Amino acid sequence: MTKVRLLALMAVAALLLIFPAVAFGQQIPPHLSAITANVDGAPASNGTVVTAWIDGNEVGSGEVTDGVAILIISGDASFTGKTISFKIGDFDAAETDTWEQGGHVNPELTISATSAMEATAVPPTAMMVATAAPVKGDKGDKGDTGAAGATGPAGAAGAAGATGNAGPAGSAGADGATGATGPAGPAGAAGAAGEGGGGGAIGLIALILAIVAIVVAGGAFAVGRRAA
């Protein structure tokens, strides 16, 4: 983050806080600082919280982004000239600042801290080193997906469904082929003999003669009428 961008950001923040002060005529503009935070000589990681303290009380905080944290430290006229100490995460910074009403003569400030602090040696022959809590690191990458679990047992069979409606009648099938001719049946019993008589042939001759006689008689009658 360049100096010009930092100053522009702080100018906007100051205007946002000054306008309410003008409107109400009571609130005092805060102390603004752009803090460059280093831990063990390297820029603090993004998300590290930088806090400001006056007389043992926390009076402001900001998160580090690209090595810089913006702190807005509110206060009243009694804060003017008081010493501001800082912490980077849980580590005490070596540098301090002075609270100024309505801004800062030099809004950019670099502070530094070490991750290990040497404690007072109680026995003359021993030295104890106290290590502060580590700064929270960036979130790690997502782990690989685990293997699929074993297949569970089959569920119980469901109840039988209701009987469906009867379907429509099918169309009539084609006529079948003619069957084979059956065997001839047995001959019937002979009929009873007719009554005896000898007039069969004679009756026929008599009939023929009668017809001839009628024809002759008719012819004679016709010839007689022509003669008359």
C-alpha cells in the first residue's frame, strides 16, 4: 500500500468522523494512524490484530492487510499528549506514539515485536525464556475427500400395490385353417322290403298310351274343324 493511498484512506475516514462532530458540536476528532506491523523482522500476516493502549486500557484496534493496519483512536481533550503503546497480536511492540486530537502529524508509523521474550532470571545460573502465544496463521488448504463408506444393508420389501384396472378386450383373431376330412361313417342298416306288386312297368306303359291317345284325339278334332 503506497503512501498516497494510505493518506487518501485516512483523509476519507477523518472526513466521515469530522462531519458528525460539526453537526453535533461535541465529539472530538480521533487520532488516526496507519501502522506498519512487523514480527521478527517480517510483515505481520493478514488478519493479525494490532491494538492501541493508553493507561493500560485498549483504545483502538485494526486488522493487518498487506502489512498495514489502520487504527482510529477516539478520545477527549484529556488524551492529548498521552503515550500510546501497541500490541501486534499478543506481542508488545517496542515503539510508542503520542495521541493527537484530529489526526496525526505523521500518520504512518512502523512498529515491531518479537515472538520470544526473555524473562528475568531468578537463579543466577539459570535463564528462562517465555514464549508468547503464536500468531494465528492463514487457513490451510482443504483436505482430500475421504473414501466412500461400505454399502448399507438392503431395505425391507415394500407392500404390494393395488390391483390395476382390467385392460380393454383384444381384437378377434384370424380364422383357423380347415380341419382334415374325417373318416367315412359305417353304412346304415338296410331298409325294410316294400310291398310286392307287379304293376310298376305296366302302369308306365298305360300312362304313355293315354298320352298318345290324347294327342291323336286332339289332332282329329283340329282337322275336323278345318274341313267344316
